[in-house]
Amino acid sequence: MKKFLKFNENKFVYLFFFIICLIFIISIFKNNQNLTYTFKKFYYIGINNIYEPNIRKVSQNCKFSKNSKKKINFDEDFFFIAGHTYGSIYDQKEIIYPKFYSWLNENKLRISRGFFVGDFIKNFNEENINKFNKKILNLSFDTFYVPGNHEFDQENKRKLFKKYFGKTYYSYQNDKNLFIILNPYLNNWSIKNEQLIFLKKQITQYKSNVKNIFLIFHPTIFFEKYNTDIRPNSYHGFRKSNFWTEIYPFLKNFKNNFYLISGDFGAYPNNKEFFCDKKENILFIGTGMGSGVNDNILVFQDQNNELIFKVIFF
């Protein structure tokens, strides 16, 4: 009773010191992004060990046919699409995210092609490009590259991208699949002018020859309809996107299966490292890695004229 009375008499003193300590702790986290990042990472890892994160449930239904029971046969050829493959924004010396590069080495003999969807080199300069290319030479599959903000946010970087990786928007057809790589950074996240003409021409020209059409880009140009449901890594260069006003209405004129894939997810631990939504014959997908929580890539395989799709978490 005496202890309680003593505590009661000094409660404002204790409260004052508690507030001071709380402010001190908050200031430490606020001024140390690495510490905040690490805290969030372990927080979400702990939560996910107790409850299955919703994005993993969403990934299971991220497909056109929910009745399909076919699975990827990893003993046969497949291709992948991966975003933000440089990996962690803190404390990483390797040029490619180690977990992802390990997966590449384990599966390189069965990978037919791979799409690196932006932010594949953190500090985009000639020295790091050479380091990256040496790593890629150890692999035996065809590679395709999409410019991200890390490769395209400065004029010298834009020149380096074109020098070492070629065009910033282009297309590639393989069997019943058409891949259209886009560069929304050319017009502040809009697809305009020559690139828009190119996009429409490719889809119109190949619509009867292919079943699946991939539109692959780094920035999440479709984010505006999803608000808090979606969490891209960056909004660098964004002013206004013409996706919902011009691109989406155009795509609705076709019956092909469309995969719209953004590779700017997964850098920060937030349990929103993957995104998927389906509107009729269009799948909207966000993928990426680096946070150490729900790192993911997309894997595809043709099986008897049917494209099988799986989200791989690691």
C-alpha cells in the first residue's frame, strides 16, 4: 500500500521520464532508416510465422483459370519475370540479390529466358554494369531488360542503358506469347507518342497469332485505381499516367489474356511485396524483392498450349 501511494505521488515524474524515453527511442528510429528497416523486417517475419500473409493467399488465385490444377514442372524449361533484383537497399555488397542469384544458379539449366524488370543494378555505372554482366554470363539463358528508376533517372544512365542493354521499349514473340517491354519514364509514367503507336501496332498485328500478351514495365502505371491496396517502391518521375484513360480502354477491345507486370515491389517490408488483381481478361501484377520479407518472382511454363503461372516466394 505504501509503495502504491509512493508511486501515485510520483506518477507524473514517472510519466515524464517515460515520455522522454519514448521520444528518445522514436528519434533513434527516425534518424536511422537502417534500424527502422531492420525492425520492420523482423516484425513482419515474426507476424508471418504466426499468420499466413494475405498476399500469399492472393498469389494462389492470381491466374485466369481458377479450375486449372496444373503445376509448374521444374524439371522442364520455364521462364521467369523478376523485379528489383539488385535486392536490399541496405547492407548488401553483392551486385545481384544473393537469394535470387542462388535461385538462378540452381535452376539455370531449365530456365529458357529471364526478364529483369528494372532496378537490376543499384548504382548504375559502367563498373557495376561490368560486374553484373559477368554474373549473368555464368548463366545459360536468354535475358531481357527493362529500365527502372535506378537505370533511367539521369541522362548519363539513360545513355549507359542504351549502350549496354539496347532499346528501352521493344517486343519479343515466342510461340503463343507476345512480350512488349515498355518504358513509361519517357513521358512521366504515360505511354505516348511513338511508344503508344508502337504498343497499339504490336497488339493489333499479333492478336490473332498469340494467346497471351505481356506488357512489362517497371513503374506501377496502374496504381491510381488501387490506392492503399498497393505499395510500389517508388513514384519517381510520376506526374500523370494515361493508363486508365487511354491504355486500359484500348486493351479491352481484345480477347487475348493480358499480363500487366510492374517490377517495382518488395524493397520495403510491409506485407505488400506482391500485388495481383484480375479484371476480365487482364491480370495486374506487382512483383519484386529485397526486403527479406515475401521476396518473390513470377515463373511461367507452356504446357500443351496452356500457360501455367506461379508466384515463387523465397
